[in-house]
Amino acid sequence: MSIRKRTWVSGDHTKTAWVLVYSDGNGKRKQETFSTKREAERRWIEVSGELHRGSHVSLAGSITVSQAGELWIDRAISEGLERSTYEEYRRVLRQHIVPRIGSLKLAKLTRALVEEFRDQLLRDLSPYSAARAFSYFKIIMNLGDDKDLISINVAEKVKLETSKRHRHRQEFFKMDEVNSALTASTILGPKHRAFAHLFWLHGLRSSEGRGLTWEGVNLEKGTVTISQRADRWLNIGPPKSVSSFRTIPLTPSCHKAVAVLKAKANPSSDDFVFPDRQGRPMTYFQQISQLYDPIMFEAGLTKVVEGATKHLRSLHATRHTTASIWIEMGFSAKRVQKLMGHSSIQVTFDLYGHLIDLKECAADMMRAVDDWVLKNRP
């Protein structure tokens, strides 16, 4: 390993550079060029340590952050992740990571560069979006470490912490808004009425409603079973997770609404409950424009955004509203988890823990202890 000075003439100017020459772990001759001798010496020390540890990656053989990101997407696809998941990865990669740091080679990244990237995200994006983009970047760096594409993971100890006050709180419909939506759905007809009761009172996900067939509706037992869903590309597949397979008892009002719709449609068991005109599952846009928006507009649950009148809250807010109603009624966290189809009870607490805390006031709980013990003494 050696460092030598290189001088050449360019036009009327004499230029100087410092060249580090060494052999990699496979005996191949490598060279790297630096503008100052100090930079070359610093790199010499780094390369010596990496060669000693057997973790050296040359600058010439290194790939860029953008290329490593594509490897990450390929891994997500090969692991069988849902298309919506890896498409979201790809969107964040292309919009937030590649424009800021994508052209840099992994071997040239330093902790200072990673910290500057983190600071750029915080300046340009909301705290939530910045944290998500940076977490994806760290996953890419971990993948580079796993594949021996980097000598050291310089992102490992760099953190992006946001204040708890920036934590996203879920959208909920107020109780009078729920009643307005249910009333409006009755005016609009059987399909809207069944849709409103299933979404506001039973916590279906948008994709679960699009993939629901009459086979999953058991009017004799008064239940709806979630066993499949339709993604945004209209592919029919299993629900979001294993725990999303669930059977939900129907409220009497929903049972009646669904029974009226079934009597009118006279469907076969494999027909969709909310099909498009060709009998296929609705797209998300059709679900919003043909079912959700008419209910919201009829109920007056709208807002003006940049001169356009839009629905007051997102469709997913109906799911959060269902959970809040169940919690307010005294359902246990475990029962809410099962009926909502959450993957774990921790997810339930993360989403609705503040509501559970409000319901289970400490003073009320301690009074209940007295009531239970003292009133039931032998």
C-alpha cells in the first residue's frame, strides 16, 4: 500500500492529486485519488483496518444508495410482501431518498453525510414523513451491511427522533356525525345503508369491503366473516394478516340492512356484496365516489379544500370510529383487538390506548374494587 503524488498540466494550470494504491482482499490492484495528502492518509488508515477485518469494499466496486434501494425493493418482492407495501417503499425511495442522497456510493457515505441527509428530511418534510423516509434508508443500509456492500454501517447510530406531540392521532367521527351518516344512507337506498352499517359499526377495512362476498354473510347466525380482500389492483387475496381473518357479529340494524340488500340483489354465494356494474369488486375510487361520498354529502359531512367540496373525514376514519364506540361501551382491549383484526394487542393499545385510558379511569377502577370485594363477601 502506498501514497504517491501526481502532477499534471491542464491548460495554463498545474494540478496536483494524491493517489492511494493498494491490493484488495483478492489481490487485485486498486487506486483511489484525493485532492489532499491528508485525505489520502486518512483513507489509508481506513482501508488498512478494513483489509485486516476482511470487510473492505473499494469505491470502484461500490454501488449507489439508489441501486441499494432497488435491491431492497427486489427483496421485498421475493419475500412475498403485498404489492401495496413494496409500491409504498418504492414511492418513498424515489420521492424522498434518491433525490437527496441516491447518487452517493455506499462506500463513500460517512456519518456526517448521513446526519446531513437526516437534517434535510426534517427541514423538507413533516416529522412523520421524515421519520418514515429515514427508517427506510436505515433498512437499505442494513441490507448493504448484510450483503457486504459496505465496510461499516455509518447510519447505525444516527437517530431521528420526533416529539410525541407530532405523533399522528387517528380520525374519529363524532356520535352525531355517525347518526347523520346512518340516516343519510337509509335515504339513499339499501346498498348505501348496508355499506354504512358495515363500515361505521363493524370496522371493516376498505379492501375488506371491496372483497366481501355473500358467502361471508351468514344471516342465520347474524355474522359477517372476513376471509379475503381486494387490493387496489383488484387482485383477490387473503386479508392483511392472519389475525385479520375474523367473524364479527352483526348489530340488529346492520342485520336488517344487509338482509334487505340481499333480498333485492338475489345474489349467488360468490357474488360480491358491493360489486361494480360488471359484477367485479369495486376499485377504491368507485367505492369512494359511488358509496362513501354520496352518504357524506347527503349527511352534510363535508368541508371545502382549495375551493372544492370534499368529504369531512377519510373512509378509514369509520374503522377508527367503530373501535372508539366499542371501547366507550366497555369492550375489553382484547375483544377490540379480535373484532378489529389487529395483529397484536399492542397495535390496539398503540392506536386506541388513549381512549382505553379515558374509559378506565383509575379512581373508577379502584371504586369498582371496593364494590366487587365488599358487596360479595361471604
